[in-house]
Amino acid sequence: MNDKSASSPAIDAAAVMHAARTLERGGLVAFPTETVYGLGGDAENPAAIAAIYAAKGRPANHPVIVHVSPEADIGYWAASVPVEARRLIASFWPGPLTLILKRAAHIPDAVAGGQDSVGVRCPAHPVAQALLREFRGGKGGIAGPSANKFGHVSPTTAEHVREEFGSDAGSLVDYVLDGGQSEVGIESTIVDLSRIDTHGPVLLRPGQISAERIEAVLGVPLATPDASAPRASGTLDAHYAPHTPVVQVAPEELATVLEKLAALGKKVALIARLQRSSLVSVTRAMPDTADAYAHDLYAALREMDHTGADLIVVEALPLSGQWQGVNDRLRRAAFDSQGLLARLFQA
């Protein structure tokens, strides 16, 4: 495996030990990864997995990802590990890549949403790695979907986790392990290898590790999901959404749209890279590169969600491959607001 790690504050050994013991008792721990913060439970404890689903309000058939240490035996979690998986592990682990593999028979159905596959990844964040090495002596796995209510914006800081669960944090989440701000900022790339013999490798969710980089390692193109593809975390049409409606607007249309919204008396929060407008009182300026934009995205959505705006307008992004992960998250965040601008302007 590669020796990659995200930057973070110094590891608090006592905090890590407390978090590990909490997990071993069946409790829930919010923990940092380089992508986003996860809401963790013992991946082999069905009661802990059920508690994760209850805390998030997550549908029982929506699988969670198992996080493992850099030294973990991937064969413990998977019924088979194809050579393609070994190549991707050698190239990208630890890091923001989740592999969907055939689930070993002894791994609980609950962690896989009742499917015969399981999602596994090795996070690069040093605090996450310290926790995984401390938990069950490095031999356990932590089931860890994002530490937020189901469908909402994922957290990239410990404060986001506390904000998300509010007064529930004391009862639903037993401990929040602080590891600073997540470096990547959007969830991992997910590749399905559970049907490699019949369907080839399939990209289920884009992320920071691009399809092009994965294809370069595998030597074959990634397929798109078909009807029989396994369900995977964060792949529902509507996801990653703040409470305020989100709409995307092409850069060349932005000024006109903002003028129309101002004429309607709508309060707008704007997230934009290039365009600025005197018609908007609240603007979040975003970076020009895909990785930096991803790092800031969820914090920007949370910030704009607290402005009291009627809607969040996001300047549409380039469609090139490096922007695929960010575009995926914004498309899902805006899914429930499709047609909103047309309805407002026709009213």
C-alpha cells in the first residue's frame, strides 16, 4: 500500500483510545477522514450498524462503507479479491477510493444493505488510521457513512457534525473525534468490481480520484452503472442537499437570472468562481481549481444555508473530467429544485 496521509493536527492518543473503546462497546463515533467525517460503528456488530441507520434516518437497504486500516487483510471482508482490486489498492490506498467487492459470508447483511457485495476503503487521514489501528488491534472495520442526517450536506469538520445533530449529538453520537478539516472535501470515488467477470469495472460514484486515473491503472475503460449494479453510498438522485433550495446557472446566464430574482424580491446566496454581482448581498467566492473547489464545497453550502436566503444560486462548473466529482455532488444537491427558476419566472 502507498504511504499517503492527509494533513491534520497532531494525533491525540488518549482521544483515539477513547474512541476505539467506544466503538468496541457498540457505540457510535464521528471520526475524520480525508474526504468527509464519518459516523462510525463496529462493522461486524449488527446493533451498532442499526444505530448508525437510526441516527442518520438512513434507509435500511442503503449500504454503508467499511473503513479498514492500511495493514488490513482485504480478503477477510471479501469473498474474492480480483487482480483489478489489487492493482487499484496498490495505486490508490490509503486514499479516497472505495471498492465494491463480493461480500464474505460472515460479514453482516446490514452493512451491505442486504446485498451480496460490500464497499471497502482505507482512509488516508492519519487520525482515521490511528483509530483503525487502535480499534480491535487493527483487525476490525468501521462502518462509516457520512456523519450527517441522511441526504443532507456532508460534514468536513467536527463542528459540522455537532451542528448537524444538534441536541441529538449527546444521545445518538457517543463521541466526536476531532481531526481538523477534511482535506479532500467530497466523498470517495466508488468502483464496482463485484461483477468484474460479467460487467467489467463500473464507476458508481465519481470523486477526487478520476475515472481517467483509474482507467490508466486498469488498462480498460470504466463502464457506467446498469439496472443490476449494486446500490452504493451517495448515489441516490437527491443527496448532499442543504435545507435551502439549490439551483445551478450557467456563467453566461448568471447576471440575467440574478436581475430577475432581485426584481421578484428573492434573497439569493451566490456561490461562484468568476462572477460577482451587486444584486446579491451574500456571496461565497470559490477557488478556480477542481480540488480546491471540492475542499470548500460543503462548507460553502452550509454557510449559505445559514443566511436566510430563499435560494442558493451556484455558478455552473466546467464539464471536464477533473470536475466530475464536484459536478456530481452539485447535481444531486440541486435535484429537488429542478424547474424552480422556470416556475418563479412564470409566476
